[in-house]
Amino acid sequence: MDGTTIGLIAVGVVFGLDLFLLLGLVSLKAVHRRRMARHDTRRAGYVAVLSRHLAYEHHTDPIGADAGDDDAFIDAVIDLRNIVSGADIETLAGIVDRVGLARKQVARLRSRFPLGRRLRAAVSLAEIGDDSTAPVLIEHLDDREPEVRIQCARGLGRMRYTAAIDPILERLGKEQAWVRARFADTLVGFGAKATWPLIAYIRVNLGHDGNVGVIEAIRVLRTIGDRDAGPPLADVLRVSSDIEVKIAAIEALGSVGGPLAIGPLSESLQSPDWRLRAKAASSLGEIGDPEVGGDLARCLRDENWWVRRNSAAALASLLGGDRILIGALQGVDAYAADAAAEALADSGVLATARDRSETGMADEQDRILLAYVDGREEVPA
Amino acid sequence: MPEAKRVLVADDSETVTTLLVTALELEGYQVDTALNGVEAYEKGISGDFDLVILDQLMPGLLGLEIIERWQTEGRPMRVIMLSGVDDDRTVVHSLDLGAVDFVRKPFRLPELMARIRQRLLS
């Protein structure tokens, strides 16, 4: 055989293989489409039967015993659960119970099926499980598959099954970042019921495992927004030496700390770490107590741009803060003046001053601000 | 025997339309459906409905836009808005435009049916 013949054979083999793979792919897609079409037809049938049960309480159309194992039935139930409420949900729960859906999905979750089927079971239980299935979901918070663990946590959060809070918290420090974030979302769903378990978790785990779980727990407390978390978070800010923990605590104190957080946050304005000073300034602005105006005014002269910027923005949100910022425009410190001007522009004070100036209603403060911003050589004293 | 009242159910979710059609037909109403905004608008113009149950968020045209167009073309309809949008401005805007009621999803089916019966009586 010469080289040309070998080359032609090679091209033919490659072409044949490509064709084979292409046909395989097309066939697989066709099979999948047919399967989905059958699924949709069955699902529509189940929606119709379930609708009759909802519309007429004495309706007796049978629902096959195998429905509890059919993804189309589960989808129909989930769809209907999302559009009805009250007694209709109980009617659906009764039907779900009669076909043994939860029992069958639990068996599927515990099986050695590949991830797809087990994940589907976890999603089903997360959507329609009740207190009776909660222990199984808790058990699978340790599942080998992260997607299954996430669905189990989500289901427990949906049920607001408070006994699940501690097991979910236990996972926080052990999970990868993306799973941890999803677990944290679940904890937010428990609301104030999760506050004290979260605080207990933070106290026990502070300083362990790189504080990753602690930082996430502090963020959850911030999102929940329960004021009870303020004093314990102030303690965390005081005792922890981890900058990331301190930053999370400062941010949370701005949201949930209230007046009790002003002391610890004002102390953080003196921190040698600029990140803490900058975050503390923002949090003090969020609390909004005019008493901290003096402390924030001093931070307008901070060596770090972020601290100056955040302090000016915080002052702009305080009652009487505008006056302090206008004062900074007249000072000798150019850094403070720039930060003040930027904050006054961001907060809308500059736009108001311009409007008033155009209508001849500008007051002394407006004139000082406009003179500074427009770059006049001399700012009126 | 009086002629059955005609109701148009317009919602892009087939689950919602199936549920409402089932419940309405059970009570003896004659029901038609639309699965998008444009179809709802056209059926409203061409049909003679006693009541329209109209979803706010539909592909093609929003529920509020459909009501406005019907009014512009001199075909005001008796509409119950149905929406998963929990937004007071949408509720107020719908009622200002002449919707006779506004029901939020998820809804209680018996309560929605009672509202429909009441609107068809009045």
C-alpha cells in the first residue's frame, strides 16, 4: 500500500467515526426529546386530575399508586403547590400522602442510584416534604454529594424545622465556599429562631478552622437583622484578632447593633488597620446617631482614602452631618475637603444647592459648596 | 335555561389555566383560555366575555397593557387581575385602570371562585 492509499483510509476512518458520533448524538437528543414529551403529557394529565380534586372536594378520580415514583406527578404537585394556598395545600398534602410519595422519595434518596435520581429525590423532598421527612433530610446533610446536601438544607429551611438549625450550622465550617453560602441562605430562612443558635456557634467556633464558618454565621446574623445579636457581636469584635471576623462583625453591627454598637464601632475608628476604620465609619453612618459626628469628622483627615471617603459618606447620612462636611470644605486639609465634596455630591446636597442657586434661593452653605466644586480660587470664609 | 356566562382565563402557566378551567367548568361557566398576552388581547377583542381572569406577567403583553389597549379600542372588560407580583403599585394601577379585583398568587381556590361568582352576579 502506498502513502496515498493509507492517507485515504485514514480520512475515511476519521470521517466514519465522526459520522457515527454525530448520529449517536442526534439519536440521544431525539430519545431525550421523546422522553420529555412523554413526561410533559403525563404531567399535564396529573395536573388535570389534581385540579379536579382541588376544585371539587368530593372528587374521587383515582391517582395510580405508582404516581409517588413518577417525576411527572411530583412536578405537577410542585407546580400546583406554587399557585394555591391554604386548605388547597392540605388537600394536595393528603393526596401526596395517599400515594406514598414521601416514602418512595426517601427510599430513592437512600438508594445507590446515580446522582441524578438521588438529587431529584432530594429536590422533591425539599419542595414537598413535611416534618415526617425532616429527620431523613437532616441525615443527608452529610450526604457525599454537595448538591444533595444543599437540597436537604433548603427543604429543612422551607419547613422551618428548627431542630435542623444546629446540624446545618455544624456543616458551615466543613463545606466549600459555594456550598457554605447556600447553607447560609437556608439559615436566613429560619429568621430570628436562628439567632441564638448562630451566636452559640460563633462563640464555640471562634478561632477554629480559619473562622470560615464563623464569618458566614456573622453574615447570616446581619441578614436576619435581629437586634438581640448586637451585644454578642460587639463581644466578637472586641475579642477576635482575625481581621476578617472583625470586618464581618463591624458590618453586622451597622445593621443590627443599634445604639449599643456605637462604643465598639467608635473604638474601631482608632484601629491601626485601615480596613477596620473604613468599615466602622460606614457602620456608624448606617446606625445614624449624630453623636458620632465629631469622631467621623476627625476621620476625614485619615491617611487612607477609603476611610476618608466612608467617613464623609457616613456624615452625609447623619442629621447635621452636612454642616460638618461644608466646614471641611473650608478647612486647610485638601483630602478632607475632597472627601466631603464627593459625599455631598453623592447624597444629592450638591444638586439641591445648584437648584437653589439657579432660583436665587441659595444660602451661605450652598454658596460655599458651589464655590468649592466649581473650583473658584477662593472659598468664602 | 339561561345561557352560561363566558369567562376568559389568560395565564402563561398551563397549570393555572388547567386548574381554573376545571373549577370554572365545574360551576357551569363556558371557559376559553389564552397562554400569552397577545392571544389574550385578541380573544378579548373578538370574543364576548362576561369576565376575564388576567395574569399580569405574560409574554407578549403585560396584563396592565392589555387592559389599557382594550379601553383605548372601546372594549372595556370586566377583569380580575391575577398576579404573583406582590407590589402595591401594580395593585393600585390595576384597580385605577378599572380591574374589578386583584388576586395575588398563590391564591385560595375557593376564595377566588367566590370572587368570580360575585363579579359575574353583579
